[in-house]
Amino acid sequence: MGARDLTPGQVAYREAGKVPTVPPWNPANLTAFRRRPLEYLADCAGKHGDLFRFHVLGLPMIMVNNPANIEHVLVHNSENYDRNAPLFRVTRPVLGNGLIGSSGGEQYRRQRKLMQPHFRPGVVLKFTGNMTDEIDALIDAWLPRADGDQVVNVTDDVGQVALRIVNRSLFTAAVGHAAQQFERDFAALNEILAGFFSMPFPPLNTPGRRRRRMREAIDRMHGFVSSFIERRLAGEEEADDLLSMLMSATHDDTNQYMDVEQLRDEVLNLVIGAFETTTNAASWALYLLATHPEAQERLFAEVRTHLGDRTPTYADLGQLSYTRSVVEETLRLYSPAYQTMRHCVADDVIAGKRIPAGANIYINSYLMHRHPDFWTDPESFDPDRFSPQRSAGRPKHAFIPFGSGPRICIGKHFAMAELQLIVAMIVRRFRVLVPAGQPPVEPQPLITLHPKDGVRLTLLSR
């Protein structure tokens, strides 16, 4: 093929430069990544810029850390970047072919179109009663432990609330011990998968104790979800919940329902997504308010002014602008879904650099949300940075806690409502404080971003 026969894209690719590469086999780099991956990647970004190639123990990745380039990958050229990437291949045994883990293509588009109508704000408002009921129950459980020296494990307690909320919304059910086992199984899987991602040897399908633990946990989680589906299919119960909505949804072109396996995968994805991300984000939000008492009192004043003592509704959330800013600033600093990957299908060019077919693209919102070109004093907790005045002119893709484009989190509206209600209702009833002598909570980058060892606070009744 002569130069005259090349397409404009092929010409651009041929003329583009190479992506800068972090030396792959430097033992110090390998050690730094394993011990403190976030700090290691931030250091690489400082040295190599917004686009560089690095290796995770033999797996080559191209870091993309600029709003315009992230928008190119996730939105404008999203068809060229599917999820057939290491992060999703590792988690696929858990997520199956649900929306989170699906690599993409026509199957994903059909599923997304089928499910999207059931996660719009007009539907989410139906489930805010579940949220406020469970948050009230948590507050009642905390009241006897307030005004003393008792330390509350916020992460554990909020995690149980988040799981009860998603279970009630999906299944109209309180599931007790089964939900607690689900929580333990997911925590175990998170550790196993994160450990494999930092040391991908031996393969996860290698027989042994790790493989057995993983398989047993997955089987129990599948059984947890399948039991509800089976009872519903057998006509043993009826309910107006998300599971019923999904079971009755049909594809426009065929009028067919989801098959049972696909339904199980989608429901499991929803349970995991709603439980895991809400637990971590709410824990971080309460911790940040405890360490920033002036922000906590300002939020309290807003909630008391607009709500008084009554139970909030979905419509009230639009009046709680500072509360929303607190949640957004929490998600900026500690987005639970802090990393994603894509697989480049065909040769591409980003910022004048060649992106070859087959490349693994890595996007880390922990770094993007701290990029000094787009965030002033990025390590500080400053909810006012999300005011309309200070947000004006900021690139949309400088803030991506829920992703973007066709793969944006389907549960975004559900999650934002739940987080705002948790923060507003708890701070209205308690002043949250960091126990004396407790060291700062550090982020723990597993598959999702955890507060290491959980958040523990003391409570004072208001």
C-alpha cells in the first residue's frame, strides 16, 4: 500500500509519536507499585505527563490522565475501546456478563437500553422511602452509643444499611444473615482479586486454596441472588420492586425477556455496585465531615433549615445544595470506583501519540481528581469547589466518579440520592467526631477504594 492509499487515520497514526514509557523492569518501580500504587502512579504522572506507558508486573498499560483524552476514550471514540481489559477479565468470574463486566458491543447496548428506564430519577424516587427507613433504623441503633466514649464502626454499620437498602429495593426483602454472608464473601473476593491484580501469578484458575475460596464465595453470592429469582419465577411472591421491573422488561425488537442467567448476572452486578460503592463513599463522607467540623456545622444548618425534623423526600434533595457539594467533594477525593480500563480495538491516536490495537488503557480518577491543572489545592477538602461559580469552565471530564459515555454508571441517580440522605440524616441527629488519638484513615486501593481498616467515629447527640 502506497502513501496515497492510506486513510487519514492511518496517516495520523504513522506520523504520531510514541507514548513515553516508565522503565518496566526496574525493581524499585515494581516494589513501589506493589506497596503504594497510588503514590507510585502519581509520581509517574509528575515525571511523564498525562499519557505514559507503565507495566503492572508484566502487563503493559497506557495511563490516560487528561479530561480531553479521557473524553476521547470514554465518549467520542468509545466504540474503539471495549472492556476486554485485565481489570474486567479478572472480575468477570464474579460479575459474569452483567453491565459492569460486559466487554461491550451489541449485547451490552441491548442490555443497557432494556435496563436504563428503571434507573431514571422518576423511578429512583419510589425507593427513597426504603433509604430513609433504613437510615432511621441505623440512627436508632446508634442513639444508645452516643454521648460517651463508645466508638462506632461506621463502615460496618453503613455497609449493612446499604445492603438492606439495595435488597429492599430489588427484592422487597429483609434478608438478615444471608446479607451478612454476602458482605463477607464480597470482601473476601475483593481482597483476592486485588491481590491478583498486583501480583498476577499464578493464574486465578490454578488449583489451590485461593481458587477454592474464590469459587465458594462466588457460588454463595450466585445462590443468594438466584434464590429470589427462583421464588419469583415459581409465583411464590409478588412485589413492586426492581426485580419485578427487570423481569417484566422486554427488548423492543423481539419482545423477549432476559434469560434467567443474564437476569442473575445483572441483579448481582446491581447488588455489588450499590452495596460496595455506597458503603465506601458514605464512610469517607462522614470521616471528612468529622475532620472538618466547620463543614459539618454548615451542612447541619442547611439540613435543619430546609427539613426541620421531618423525613426527607427525593424532592428535598434539590434544596440541599451544600449537602450535594459535600458528597461530590467526597467522590472527588475518594471515588470508590477509582479505576477503570479499556482495550483498544483498532489503532488510534491520542494527544499526538500512537495507541496501538490491543493496548490496555488505564484511567485512574484518584489521580484525575487531583490534577493540579484542573483542581486548586487538590488535596484539601473544599465542597465549595462544586458551587456553580467555581465549577464554571472546569472540563466535564475532570470529574468522573461514575465514569462517562455509554458506560456511565447506571445507578448514578440512586447512589447520589442515597449518599445525600445518609449524610443529611446522620449529621442532623449526631455530631460525628474522630476518636482522640486515632491516626488518619488512609485509602486502600483494592479493586475499589476502601478506607483502610474502616472508619471509626464517636457520636454526640444534637
